[in-house]
Amino acid sequence: MTGARTGATTGAVPLFDDDVQPPAQRSEIAPGAVHVPGWLTLPQQRELVAACRRWAAGPVPIRHTRLPRGGAMSVQTVCIGWHWQPYRYTRTGDDVNGARVADFPDWMVRLGRRALVDAYQAPDAGDGYTPDTALINFYDAAAKLGMHQDKDERSDAPVVSLSIGDSCVFRLGSAENRNRPWSDVELASGDLFVLGGPSRFAYHGVPRIHPGTGHPDTGLAHGRLNITMRVTGLTG
Ligand SMILES: O=C(O)CCC(=O)C(=O)O
């Protein structure tokens, strides 16, 4: 997350209790897959960038996740709550330094609940939603994420995705396979995307970043940050 090392940082995260703006518009890209452009204000994005910068430094630092068949992902990832590596979640970063990952903060649980209320336009949509992990991905200009399903969780609770920095092409396919037909959606800084309901296990990926499209006031000098909150369904 080198792009996050410049720009202003703030210490606290009080912005997330009452301050999320009502969504300007929303589009249901597929049943249960909702895009809410401009959901986060610039100050909220700055707070998230500052929090992600702290997590990127440790206790389990950001890294290019190694793939089981060799090589590594072009995206860099740091996790909170639970540590993800392909096919499993653990409390410790066993493929990094063995340390226990940072706790998943309560303010982020509240943010996730509010995201569901706004995405699904239903006051009770966030009831009982308690995400316990977030994968925080940093994309430089060349990074991509191939088509995949989020299915290492033992839960079908929605995935809440927040984007900050450079915009990207987000590709949403079906739950059946990684091939066409798919929809390409431009995700910009501040956008919310929720994958839930029939789209919870849809294949998706990020084939392209648009470098230089972020807003410097986010505190991210370059690149793209994406935070996906999830419910692991694990205990312990
Ligand atoms: O970067 C994104 O918008 C998607 C991230 C994603 O698909 C994942 O973390 O599984």
C-alpha cells in the first residue's frame, strides 16, 4: 500500500456513527448485487485510508498473497479480524509473520450495517449483520484480480465492498461459472458495492485500474484501496 504513505492522516474514526450520507442513487446490477456511487464522503475516505495505513504496517503487514500453485497475487492484501489466505481463514498471519491480526473494530461493524440499509433500502437490512473480517486490497496501476467467488466463508451473509482512490472496472458474472455473460461496472472513490442474496457467490474480478483517477484529498496518492467486509462464520 505504498500509495497510502503520503497525504494527511487522522487518528480517530468518529465519522462513521452518524455521518454516512444518504445515497444519491443506487443500481441493482443483478439480484442482490447493488452499486451505490459516492456513498462515502471525502473525510470518511480519509479516515479509512488512515486506518488502512495503520493496519498495513502490522501486526501482520500487507503482502502479496502467495498462491497455492506458485506465484503471488498482483494485489497486496492486509486483513483484520481474521487472516485470509487461499481456502482458509486463521487468526494469525501464518503465511506472513505468525502474529495475530488486528481486531475488527466495532465502528466497522456499524458501517457494514449501514451499508446494507442503504444498499437494500430497507431499515432492517443490517439487523444481525456482524462482519468479523475485512480483506483490504491495494491495487497499483498494474494490479488485477481474476474472476473468483468469495466462498472461503462459512456464511452466506453479504459482502460489503468500499472503494477509495483510483477507479476500476469491476466485473460481475454469474454464480455458475467465471465466463460470460458479465457486467462491467466502474467503481470510483467512495463507492459502495454489496454482493448479497442470489449474487453472494457470483464470480467477480477487477480486470483494470484507471491510474490517476483518484482524488488527492483521500490521502491516497495513487492506486486503489478496496475493503471487503465479510462474515466468516467461524468462532475462536
Ligand atoms: O477490489 C474489488 O473491488 C473486489 C475485491 C474482491 O473481489 C475480493 O477481495 O474478493
